[in-house]
Amino acid sequence: MCGIVGYIGTQQAVPLLLEGLGRLEHRGYDSAGVAVLGPGKEGRLRVAKRSGRVRDLAEQLPKRFAGKVGVGHTRWATHGPANDVNAHPHTDAGGAVAVVHNGIIDNAAALRAELAGAGVELVSDTDTEVLAHLIGRSDAETLEAKVAEALARIEGTYGLAVLHSAHPDRIVVARNGSPLIIGIGDHEMFVASDLAALVRYTTRVAHLDDGELATVTTAGFTTYRQDLSQVARIATDLEVDASAYDAGEHESFMRKEMLEQPEAAERVLRGRLDERFGTSHLGGLDMEARELRAIRRVKVLGCGSAYYVGQMGAGLVEELARIPADAEAASEFRYRNPIIEPDTLYVAVSQSGETIDTLLAVQEIRRKGGRVVGLVNVVGSAIARECDGGIYLHAGPEVAVASTKALTTMYLAFALLALQLGRVRDLSIADGRRLVAGLQRLPEQLGEVLALEPVLAELAAGLAEAESLFFVGRVRGYPVAREGAQKFKEISYRHAEAYQTSELKHGPLALIDASVPTVAIVPDDELTDRNVGALHEIAARGGPLVVLTHDAVDLGDLPAQGQVHRVDLPRNERELDPIVITIALQLLAYHAALALGHDIDKPRNLAKSVTVE
Ligand code: AGP
């Protein structure tokens, strides 16, 4: 959840570290810090850190903060509040070691007690500080051995980078459950927890695997297992456009990423649709028709919005392929000792590919012999590497904490998967072709929803005034409502609760009055009449309504202006309408947050990828 960046080379480290940290701020933004090793054989270690944003750190940095080796960090607090002392880097008692760390040390309390018993004065509340002391107190000769020795005492997850004033020619990094990438430059090297921090300098990278360490010097890198036996890691050249990591003329990444959805949709569909046979081609799945036909159940796992879109996807699979399918929060899954079935296809969904709960669920399934495919955006990420096959989303880099374009591509990847599963079973060629045509129309229709922004912005400003809101939908519309509520609460900080429309009168209707608006999803489908009936029940109790619907839907004689607003959205095939409606919900959330003056890309308490349990 935190961001790590490191540099060793021929340039001054601090400007590069600050630039990298600025690009990692979406990963954690309650405090920031840097450490550099000054020139000389036994370089002097200097640390500057403070709570607040990277720009606050930059403003207070002493002018002379020279050094060509350094590490930096943006924090998302886990142990102890966001303050200057708890900010990383953390140092040992002698001030020789600096550590930046992403992850959680589960046995930190025991190690803190042990260190305190040995007379070490711990200055922060963090788990990370114990690592700095363990490394500093190690008698091992090399920095690699000191780090490995310290890591052997640690239970938990980490991505970390270590500086030592007695070893000024190197940064030692390690990974276990939190991402760590090495970037290879020309007589200079970078380390980072996210490609975003180094993509402006190099696109030649090497990924560490869990349980590995690496020594990074100006000349290159060497990777080891934790017993310090060497392991070969080959660097690869990534095809990435550095400008994709800039907001450009947009006032926020979220807005930019919402507007990119038609293109992202085209990319995930490109080359994967088969008009003739009304199906899809998904080479990355690496499964033959015979294996697809043998699947008896589909289980989708993801967290947050990825879970909600997973629920939409499970619905698609059941509807098109008639295979029992459901979605579950990956964060809960492995704690109930799930039954792993050989004829179930497990689908892990993740933008970042680093969400620890999803990754651990994948590992648990594979440990028990299950087959997992990944719907993942970040190429080469941990989940993508852990799965047996998958569908890359090609959404492009997503920086805003609120996921938009990645979600849309997840939905479309599910549609492609469901289509293929359906066409090797009972789905007719006519229905397959109908859906292929629907998918082909989608990118343009997403653009049409985005063009409704002014109308949705006005409605959002009204919704933003309410302290509490409902988002309701039925069957296909219910996960859409869940995602709408999630997006709304995430960035507007309003209490937004999703319900099945059918469940309202079993309890929540008690809360409806003029101060509690409901955003209702009422597509033109087999449930329209039922949905419209519920709208009348809400309106009869004075509840304001925003109805996301289609022009063919007759809402009856609901009270006019002021209390009921309808927005007619473009109509696709009924199975594919959920994603069209989701775009309208993104715009409502975005404009509510804007009206409330919030920092759209960095909502309070959240971070882009959740790499701690
Ligand atoms: C989405 O708006 C959220 N920020 C969050 O729920 C996110 O979808 C979730 O943390 C999963 O992330 P992932 O897709 O990177 O695994």
C-alpha cells in the first residue's frame, strides 16, 4: 500500500526520488521520506521524512542533501498514526542503516519486545523499525547477509529497500508478498514498488519473486534466494508509454481514466471476437474446448470493485454458459477453508495483480490442486504470474484510487469468457452473434454515456448534499448498484448503501424519507415492472429518486420534477447493459466528490493497491 523508490547511479538521487515518489503517491499518501548516502567511502546516511504529501517533504528538504544513492517512501499507515516519526525511512540506533518497507511484519510486537529487552530504544510505533535494528545489529559481513539474517526473523510480508553507510555502493532489496521491481538504466539503476516510479527513466525491468533478495549497484543487479544462493532473473523490455502515467490536461487521473474507457474497451476486445461463429478467442486461457466443457462450476474471486464486477461476471457466466457461478470476496475466501473442486474454474480478478488477499486466495487454490485463471491488468504482476492462464485487460495504467477503466475491461473480459464457455455448451450461434455485435457496439455506447456528463454532474451535485443514500438494482442490476455505492462512498465519503430493490420492503424502506435519495437501476428487461413498482413505493414515502433507465421504460405517474429524475442510457443487449449503466454511476460519484471539494485521486484512508492483509 506504500510506495518504494530507490536510485543508484551518476546523478543526484533526491530529485529522482522525489519525482518517483510523486508518481507513487496513489499507493499511500499520509507521509513521505527519503534517505541518501553522501559521497565518500563510508558515506554519511541522511534521512528526511515528514507526515503529509510528497510536496510537503520537498518543501522542507535541506538544500544540501547530496548523494547518488538513495531510497524513498510514501506511507499508508498500518502501525501507528501518520506522523513524522512513523514516516519511513527507518534507521537503526547507530544511524548506519535506512529501511523503506511495504507490507506488514506480523511478529513485530514480539520483536519489539525482544529488542527493547536488549536495550534498544525504539523511537517509532512502526513494525518496520525492527528491521532497521535487526540489520544494524547483525554481525554478518555483507549487507546481503545482514538483510537475509534479519528477514529470517520476520513473519509477514515485505517489499523493502535497504541502505547501509558501510556499503555505500549498493541498495539491497527484497520481496515477499509486496511488489518490487528493478529498473535497468545506463550506469544507473532504479528500484520501485510500481512501474509508475521508473517508467520515465527506463522500461527495462526485472521482477523479484517472493522470497528473493537482490543487490543493486551502478553496474547491475544480482538476485538471491533467502539462503543467498544465486538465482537468475532475466530483465525484460516493457512496451509502455510513459505519458500514460501523466494526467495530461485532465484535472484528475480519475476523469482521464473514465474518458479513456471507450478506447480501453476496444483494446480488451481487439482480436478476441469471432463474428462468424459468435464466440471469442482467448489464447491466454490455455484451455481446449474439451477442458472448457468439463467445467462444472465457476468461482470468481476479487476484492472491492473487482469483487463487484466479479459478481457481474459470474452472472454473465451463468446466463450465457448455464454453469453455476458465483463471486466471493477474496479477502474472506481462504479463511473458511473452502472446498477446492477439480472441475471448478477459479477466476481471480485484479487491476493491480498485487492485491494480497486475491493473491493469497490464488495460492491457496493452487496449493489444493485447483485451476485458476486471472483477469489482470498489470502485465507480469504477482497474480498474473501465479495463475494457470488468463486474460490480460489491456486497460493501460490506472492511477486513480477509484477504479474505472480497469473495471470496464474486467466486465468485458468476463463477457468474452462467458461467451466462449457458452458457445462450447448450449449458447446458440444466433445468441453468440447477437452478443458479439453487442460487444462491438459497446465502446461507442460508453462514449455516449460519457457525453451525458453535464446531466449527471447536475444530479450528482444534488446527491452530494445527502448524508446517506441507497443504490438499488435487481439480479444483473444488483452488483451494478453495489459498484455504484462503492464508488460513491469511496470518493464522496457519503454513506451509500446498495440493496436489492426487492429487499427494500424487508427493512431498509424504514429509512426512506425526503433526506435519503435512492439511485435506482431500472433497465428495460424482464424485471422492469417489478422495479418500477418499487420506485413508486419509494416515491410514496417522499424519497428522492435518480433513475438510470432506458427510454422505452414507462415509469408511470411518479411525482414530477424535483423528486424524481430519470436518465435514459444507451441500450445494448440486456446481458451487456450493466457495464453501460456502471459508467453513469462513475460519473455520479465523480461529480459528487468534485462538488464536495475532495481530492478525487487520493481519497482519505485509501490506497491504490492493497498489498497488506
Ligand atoms: C476500486 O475503486 C477500489 N479502489 C478497490 O475496491 C479495488 O477495486 C480493490 O482494492 C481491488 O484492487 P485490484 O483490482 O487491484 O485487485
